[in-house]
Amino acid sequence: MKDIFQLHDVARIKAGPYAGLVGRITQQLPGVGGGWLMVRIEGVKDGESVDVEKKFRPSELERNHG
């Protein structure tokens, strides 16, 4: 089942350099195939501090059930 995200929802990144990190949806951008979601990611990955805002397709995210 496809996850549907709303503004300020918490989502886990499934792939790429930020895989496994959790971020908050800050903006929804229109587009084909569900559009894009801007995600604010704050945390630590491989001992490095991460504080970025990046654009993801909804298929690259999943609900954070943790």
C-alpha cells in the first residue's frame, strides 16, 4: 500500500545517502507521479552531523513506525 504524506508528517528515507534517517515533511511540490516532498533531515549518520532539506519522491519515503 502506498503511503500518503501530509505536511509536518515524519518519514523515513528508504534509499540513497540518507537511507535510514528520519525527517519531517516541510513542503509538498506538484508533479507527475505524486509530485515531490521537501524533507528536513536532522540527525547523525556515520558519525557525521546531518542538517539538510532535500527533495524526495513519495516512493523514496516510508512512514516512521519507530
